[in-house]
Amino acid sequence: MIREIEETWTQIRQNRSVPDAISARPLSVSGLSATDVLLCITQDDNPGILLRNPGGRAPLPKPGCGRLVVMREQLLREGSQPDDYIRIECLESGLETPFALLASQVVSHLASGATPSKACMDAVLEFRRLLSRNGGLLPSEDEILGLVGELLLLRRLVSAGPHLWPGWNGPLGSARDYSWGTVDIEAKATRMAGEPRLTVNGLDQLEPEDGRDLLIHHSVLTDNPMGTIDVPGLVDEIREQISDPEGFDTRLASAGYLSEQRDLWLEHRFTLHGMHIYRVSEDFPRIRKSDFSDGSLPAGVAKLRYDIILSNCSDFRLSTPEEEVLFTAVARSVDTP
């Protein structure tokens, strides 16, 4: 099947009539319909595979490297209604043959009854393992820093209650990095440079939901080759405390971390200068939906990204005793995450 997949990509390239659009062809798979699996060449001439996933809402894995794209999109085929697909795209031409192998594995998983999202997850994990064996790329520097921030929060939580780790939603593409009971926590990590600040993405990130508390866990770090903070070390500390390390490993894989890449991750070490928690109450400085007449960004504005100066947020910062009370209360909560 690998050769068939590569030949199909070649044929699509040779015969595509609109170079700046996705061109796709069905891949015939026993037990699946003709539209369930499509091989494609993207606008950027990259090979890809499209998995039909009508109404799919399951979280998609983070690629965890700069050579893969995973996304949902609607595909409009001539003479039919738009259909929902998961697109897996390889961004490097030199990896086209290994990517064809993984595409064939996706097809095999689908033919065996796996859901498109599960087949996609397996494909991404296999691709990352392949890259790790060949010194493949890790996530970006900012993504690594963000993961460190989430794991620093999770380490504190599992110290208060080992059963709390499943509330970690960051790798799953959830709206909140951590949710448990009636508490939502956004994990932020920044490098020590200039005036301390937080970057906020969108109107919803600091918009508490009705009946729920929203907090920000902020870690300040600096890059340090001799530092004591790194992702593998935090992972080891958390795994030692929880009862489901295998489930935790699966969650980590969605975040882009694989144990096979441990040595590569150890090249990214940090010094931790402090951690603080802020409560996002009514007067917390931020841009809110209520700042706009219809509760949304003005017409023609697609994204919102802004910084909050933390020197203006001291009234909302929890004291050390208040942080301890918070973690204890979360640990005692019997609600499911």
C-alpha cells in the first residue's frame, strides 16, 4: 500500500488543475466507503491524508514537531455537500516515504474499526517516534516553555492530591489548561525579562464561566543549561505520585513528549524564579466580551492577543496560605474533572 500511496500523490501532482487549492483522490480500502479516506496534495505541494469525520469533536493530537500539521477542515467536493475531515499533512519532502508508511498504518487502523481521531492519534505518535529515532525536532521553544508551566502546576496539584492529574487538559486542546470541580486554571510560563507580563490569546481565555472560579498559575523562568527544571524531570516527579502513569504518558504524548526523546528534552533546562497564582475576579485587568457591543471582536478583526502588566495585578495575587487553601480545596472536591 505504501507504493500505491506514493504513486497516488505523484499522480495528483501531475494532474492537478488548480495549484493553489487542495487536490484529493479517494483511496480504495476494503470495508470503507470511497469518501472515508482521501489522499491529497495541499496548496503548498505537501502530501497529506484526509480522514472523513462527520461531526467529529474529539480532541486532535498536537503534532509535537515542526514537520506535521493536524487540523479539522471542511471539504467541498463537486456535486456534494461540505463534509468534515481530519487532515494530516507532512511538511518536509524528505519524509514523504516514512509519511506514506504512517498513512498506510492510519488506513489499517480505520479498517480495523478505529475512529478517525484515534487513527489520527496513532499516526502522530508513530511519526514522532520515527523522528525521535532520527534526531527529529522537538516542539518550538515557546511550546516547551508552555509545557514546563503546565507541568509545574500539575506537580503542585498532585502533591495535594495524586488523583487530580486527569484534570490536566492542556494537551487535549481544551479551553482551559486545568479543570477540576468548579475550578479552572490557566497555566502561564514566561521568561524573566523586563517588566513581568502575561500574554492573553482571545476574548475567552480570561472569561470565567458562570458558577466556576478562574485562576492563573504563573511561573517565571530563565533558560539555563545547568538549571534544575526540565520536562523529563517534572514528568518523573509526577509519574511517581500518580496511580495511572500509562494514562499520564498518553496525555504527555498528546503534548508532544515521548520518553524516546528524553535526551533531546534534557537539552532544554530552566531555572525557576517563582510561581504565583492570580484570581480572575470582576476587576482583574483584561479585555472582556462586554467591552464590545455584541460580545465579539469588531468586524474584520480575526484574532486578539494582548499583554497584561503583572505589576497592576498585585491585588489579585493569592498569598502562600491562600494558595495552600486552594490546592487543599481542589483535592477535597469530589466532582469529576
